[in-house]
Amino acid sequence: MRTTNGMKALAVARKELRQIVRDRRTLVILLVLPVFFLLLYGYALNWDIRHVRIAVDDRDHSAESRSLVSAFVNSGYFDLAAAADDRTIRTLLDRSEVRAILIIPSGLGRAVRTARPIAVQVLLNGDNANTATTVMSYALTIVRSESARYQPTAAQPLVSVEPRIWYNPELRSTLFLVPGLIAYITMITAVVSTALSIVREKERGTMEQVRMAPIDAGPFVVGKTIPYFAISLVSALGIVIAAMALFGMPMRGSWLVLLLALSLFLIGALGIGLFISSVADTQQVAFQAAMLASFLPTFMLSGFIFPISSMPPFLQVVTYAVPARYFLRALRAIVLKGTGIETVWQDLAALVGFGLAVLTLAAVRLRRQWS
């Protein structure tokens, strides 16, 4: 009896093995996805903040001021991105071209040579509270180390730092996390909802009726998108209002610009869902693919949690294909900085291009299936 049961179990195992070998999707899940997750998490999960873009406003132009700038650049944490002055400071921070600005006052060299205390100022972009806190710690350490070179035994350092946090002076982590959660929740709900729409037609057998109808794939995709777009837009606005009421998220910019950014982001997200729906054959596969396409890129590669500048170069290139990267940058600029469309137009243009691309792919895919 035991031998018979063992043979039956082996027979079932052989049958299941043949089924798995024939099912390429199962093989991908079992063999490829674990390696993919290992590489993604291993490289993207990096709490070290490096390559912080910094601008310098050197008002002293002395050997000591140049030495201080070199200390920042040679530390390995900062990359000198631009020279700043009174006219460009706000622009550089509003556009997130730099994360910090080092302002060296005139008289630094003379003060150091005469052993008089003096302070340098560091302006920090506070829309990312975690990064701002780390960057401030880096700046304090570098300035203290540089000051110790001039008077190692001094009880009080000759050169000190006066940090000033813009946009989020209290460094509330909520103001950093909530915009990311808005992008994260909106992306997942939009992609999953549309990913099931065309597959549902396939499973119910109504897709054949649609093919026989006098309608092209393009109008069909647009018609499928419109109701989900309207519902998702209302839901996204509800999330924004709830975040303002429950978590104190400010609204310093224009509601019209915010509405435009939300709309463009949703079009791209809905396009991803429609493309997945055109490829998948069952709702289960469509749901899994939708979660994979929306959850991981938005959470890991958008700058929501982990700074993009700290990722390896090849992953930084991949992030350009993640729409949440552009939406999140525009969203934080609108609600936290109060900037207008003249500052976020590049991110909005990227969302337009992404939305057109994925909707076109979905339409082409359906057209091939209908022909």
C-alpha cells in the first residue's frame, strides 16, 4: 500500500512538473522573479545619502573659502552642481536642481586667520525630511572637521553652521511621506481597475461581439479609459483633501496645476492597466501583473522612499520610465513649495509622453488581436 501510494505521488509530481515546464508564466514566477527581487531590493534599498547636489554662494573668495568648498566636494557625499547668488537661490531650490546651498559669508578667511568665530549658512530643501536631516548632519560634520584644522584645541569651533530648512522647517516626515502615499495609492488603484476591464470581456465572451462591432481599437481604448479616469480622478482628489485634513499637508500652489498633474498621471496609469489587460488572458494574471507593474516601481524607483541619486547608475536610468517619479516631483513642488507650471512643466511633459506611449501600445496590441 505504501509503495502504491508512493508511486501515485511520484506520478502526480511528474505530471505537475510537466505542467510547470509547459507553463512559462509559472517558470518565470519561480525562477526569474526571486532573482529580480534580489537585485532590485539589494541595489535600491540603500539608506546612504550620496551624490547630494549642492550649490555654493562664495562671498569671500579666499583660500579658506575654497578649502571649505573642496571639503564638501571631496567628502564623497556632495556633488557641486552650480554657483548660486541672491537671484538664483530660490530658483535652484524651487526646481529641485540642488538639495542644499552653502553660503559662505565675506570675511571668512580674515576671521579664521584672526581666530574670530564666524558662521556659514546651509540652506536645505526640506520637502524630503529624511534626506534633509542626513544632509544637515553631513554639513555639520564637514564644517566642524574643517574648523578643527585652524584651531584644534579650541573649546568652540571657529567656523559653525547655521542650517535653514526651506518648505518644511519642522522637518515633519509626514510632509515627505504623504505626497508619496498619494502617488502610490493612486497608481495602484488606477492600474488594477483598468487591468481587469478588457480581461473581463474576454472571460465573459463578449470580446467577440466587440470585435464584430464597427469600432476601431483606438476609440475602444479611449472609451474604456474615460469612466475609469473620471472615477480615479475623484478618488485622487479625495485622497489629497483627506491628506490635508488628517495630516496637515499644505496646499501652497495652484489647484488647477495640481488637477492637471493628477490628470496626466492618471492617464498614464490607466494606460498601463489597459496594456496589461490587452496582454493577459485571465483576471488573476491581470491582477498579478498590475500589482507588479504599479507597486514595485512606484514604491522603490520613484524617489518615494529611497533617493534616486543614491541608486546605481543603471537603476537611475530605469527610473526615467517610472511615471511616479515625475508626478511625485511635481506634486511636492506644487503642494509644499507653491511653485507654478513654469517650474514643473518638464515633469508634466514627461507624463504626457508616457501616457501617449502606453495608450498607443494598448491600442496597437488590441488592433493586432482583432485583425
